[in-house]
Amino acid sequence: MTKPSQPSQPSDPTAGRPPSRQSGRLPRSLRERVRRGESLGLSAAAAAKLARLSTPERIQDFVNAIGWNHEPDGPTALSVAEVLRQGRAHCIEGAFVAACALWMNGQPPLLMDLGAARGDVDHVVALFRRGRHWGAISKSNSPFLRYRDPIHRSLRELAISFFSQYVKKRRKTLRTYSVAVDLRRHDPALWVTHAGFCREMNDILTGSRHFSILPDGMEGHLRPIDEIEARSNTLRP
């Protein structure tokens, strides 16, 4: 008596194909960006968040969505890993995150320090270029010290775009801007994974070469911003 034949099994339609998104495996280019983040010291989960931010616009949206760091326990300068863990950031902390995301996505991690007059605080932005033009990614609780499109022919032009609304009450306080500080020249342990206040990186930024914005003799001749501008500057996210 012959053995009854077994019904044939349907062939696997996915056999021999590359893994799909549904398989749970990341696309190769994304995996490479995640590995780049891990090489900087980030966890796989943290690196995966930044690896998906493939354009400055996406990075800015991500930075905007991070809660504002009100520093309830005193001044902070959180590293990238700490910002992602705590879910809060102010300007230099947001700039660290943006620079790290740029680096992971194939662009140089550049920061610029905007120096303020006495009585106000500096602001730090992450820089990027499209062609020969500069733009900036910025985390700020001001409605005006934010993203800059890449339309500026020089860092000076970019810095001056912040001038009119860089204020303390009605006083215009922006005085200097720095060279582009390339974070590839500094240990990621200083700004990507540091557990406390990133003081050394902060000092590197403030100690970098700065250039004056005001022409000679203009210090005492700056017109205060109008009252309506001052009121609009108090808007908060």
C-alpha cells in the first residue's frame, strides 16, 4: 500500500528578499546612523531617536518638542544623553542634541555662541549649511531666537539675524558671535554622555574666538525695542 502523499506547503513569498520594515529590522542606512550614535556613547534607544532626524528641519521639530528646562534645582548644562533621559533642555542643551543629530546624519556638528552684554545670558545654536549658505537650529523660550533658514552668506549675517530681538526687557543685548566650534575636535564624553554639568564644553564655547557685532561708538545709541515687541517677546510655548 502506498503512503499517501503529504500536501505541499506553500512557498514563503518573502524568501530571499531583504528584511522589510514590518520585520522589525531597521533599514541599513538607519542602522548605520544608530551605530554612529552608539559609537559616541549613546544607548541604542537614544541613538535610534536621533538617527531618524535626517534633515535640519526634522531636528528642529524634535528639539522644539523637548520640554523647556526651567532649572528648578539650579543651573544645568545637560549632555545629549541626559537631555534624552530627562526630557528637558534649554539653549546649549538643545544645541548639543541638534549637533549630535547632525553628526549622526552625516553633517558636521558645529555650534556658535552668541555673546550677550552684561546682565543678559549667551545663546548657543547649532549650525548647518546648504550649499554656501548658513542656517541654525535653536532651542529658546523666546518666540524669536529660533530656527534660521539657510539663507545667510556668512556667520556674521546669521548672527545679525538675531540682533533686533535678542533683548532683556527692551534693551538690545547681543554683542558678539563666535567662530563655528567643531565638536568633532572634542571628546564626546564632554557633551554627549557627561553625567553632570558640561562645564568644560561650556567654557570651550564661551572661550572661543568671538567677533564684535556693534560698530565702534554704537553702544550708547541703540534704540530700545517698541512696547508691542517687548510684550510679544513674553510669549511662551
